[in-house]
Amino acid sequence: MKRDDFPIFKTTNRNKPLIYLDSAASAQKPQVVIDAIQQFYSSDYANIHRGIYELSERATAAYEATRLAVQQFIHAKSLDEIIFVSSTTEAINLVAQSFIRPYLKAGDEIIVSAMEHHSNIVPWYLLTEQCGAVLKVIPVLDSGELDHDAYQQLFSSRTKLVAVTHASNVLGTINPIKDMARIAHEKGVPVLVDGAQAIVHMPVDVSDLDCDFYAFSAHKLYGPTGIGVLYAKKQWHDKMLPYQGGGEMIETVSFDRITFADVPKRFEAGTPPIASAIGLHAAIDYVSSIGMEKMAAHEQQLLQVLEASLQAIANLRIIGTHHPKVGVVSFVLDGIHAHDVGSVLDHEGIAVRVGHHCAMPLMTRFDVPAVVRVSLGLYNTEQEIEALTRALHLTRKVFG
Ligand code: PLP
């Protein structure tokens, strides 16, 4: 499916045809995204918002058109609910520092889950050090599903936020965000969703999910690095205090008094990643032209083949068998370190990721130091999964 759209596949890895199974870390870029960025720098580039000349107006219009494309892509109700940030990581830190920290009292609680990426743990942990917040952790069952009964028990009168991933970057598990948000809202608690992995694998509708914040990065959506999105429900805008000071995020400045711009400008201090925004727009147009449902169906088909092939390998243990899951499968080969597996695969031209995947608490939960992670993108094929399976049999032979 659409593999030819991606120029990277004309290159090799260790002199073998590239088999890229690391899209969960970052997706490869289609030519249309590369072209859009090049075209923008060649013909439309200027700094935005403050220029009164035509070129700057053109650049501003292109940048703001991305905001509209994002709004439509994730079905936000209002354009000003879309804040451009550098990444998922920045989006989560922004909520922690602008929305939670100013109101937090020692002993207040944040609920996270045991399957979070470090970027949805550390910003909250920092609040434990900065203001005495307490982290409450939703356990993960052996299957890789969250323990939803335990989740309900974690709320108290001190709960200030639920911060949970939409899809796990290790287990692939898709969490039932709509239900989780409903439960949190019944208790008056807002919900932040880490959408870094989900955004590329399924249609996302923040209005239907009814989450309060949704964070994602363009680079996992076949777009460029350097830009991400924070969806922030309008209801909370007045409570979100400035986070980084600088140009563009103000209304008036004197040495005695500064007044701040409304959201989203309040959180877009300084010159933003303009060209990356143009690339994000091209990426959204690209995936929309294929259709998120069609992409998801292709990945689910490959996922079935992948899981069946892995299950047929001796002494291979998949970590996280729960469905529904996105096209992400992690495993260990008993007796062989994940890094050794990764090295053999690399020599066969196969790019996978090995290690703790920025989810150390999850490694502890499953009692493994590291796992091999295979993650799928729209360009992957069944032939590539066959090649992976052959290489894993070879790994078994090499290491006994
Ligand atoms: N959350 C999850 C679930 C992720 O998989 C990642 C990246 O792998 C992140 C957050 C962080 O994304 P970024 O590095 O783009 O900020």
C-alpha cells in the first residue's frame, strides 16, 4: 500500500533492502510531505503573524491553514482549541505546568497508568517534587490491559487529573478512552490523553472521546519533527496560565504589567516551527486521502500475520496479548538479549527498536530488562513480516 510514495525505500540498510519496522519511534516521510516543506522554503517562506508584506501574509495563511486542518482531522469543536507545540512531550509538560501546577496543593493526586511512556510520567513526577503531588498508578493486567476496576478505585476528593495513553507504545493496547473519560468526569476530574501512538493508527475524534486534552507529535503521523499538537478543550482556557514567556503570547507589555493573549497564542511564544507546520498539513492531507480506516485495516491485517508468525517461533514470548491493539508488538526471545536480536535483524536489513522504549515501569511490571518491538506503518508488507520471521529463526540458530 502506497510504499512507492516513500523515497526512503530506495535506500538500503546494511546493503540489504530496508525493512522498516520502527514506525512507532518515528514514521517515514512521503514525498508529498518533503515536497511541501521544500516548496514552502523555496516560494512562501517568511516569519509569520507580524509581517505586513504579502509574503509574510502568505506564510501566515499557510501556517494557520494547518490549524484548521488539525481541527478537522481530530474533530475539535473550535479552532482555538488547537495549540501548536514542539511535540507530545511539550504538550504534556505544558498541561502540567500551566493547568495543574498553579492550582496544586501538597497531597493532591494525579492518576497515570503503568503503561505510560516516560513523557507521560516524568512531567507528573516533577510535580511531586515541585508541589508535593501524589501519583496514583492504574495497574496493567498480565494480558496488557489496564485494570479498569482498579482505575475506578483510584479516585479520591484529591484527584486533579487523569493522564493516560490512548495506545501503548510497547504493548500496542488501545485503551477505552471514552469510558475512562466518562468515569473521570462523573467525579469532576479532567482527562489528558497521550495520543502519540494512536493518532496514526485510527480516526481520532476528540469531541466524541470527550477528553479534555489530547497530545500528539507530527513525526509519528508521517509528518516532520519539531511540531506537535495539544488539543485543549475550550472550557479550560481561562484556567490555563502562561507557561513560556516571549513574543506573540502577549496582548500588552510594560515593565509594570503584562496582559496575555488568548489560547492558543498564549502558548505559542516566539517563532514557531513554521515549515514543520506546513509539513504537518501535507501529512494530514496525505493520510486523509488514503483514509484512516483504510490504513487501520491494512495494519490490522498485517498485525494478524505478524502475531501468528511470532507465535510459531520457539521460546518467543509476546508481551501484551490484549486486543484491540495498534500495529505494535513487543516480545522477548528467551535466553537471548533484546539487543542481540536487534543486531542480527539489523544485519538482515531490518530496523526494529530494542530496549525499554521509555517505559521502564512497564519493563519492571513484566519483569524484563528490555524487549524487541516491531511496529507497523502503512508501507509495510506481508513479505517483510516473512523476512522478519526468517531472521528471527536465524537469530535462534546463531545464539542456540
Ligand atoms: N507518548 C508515547 C506513547 C510515545 O510513544 C512517545 C514517543 O515515542 C511519546 C509520548 C513522546 O513523543 P515525542 O518524543 O514526539 O514527544
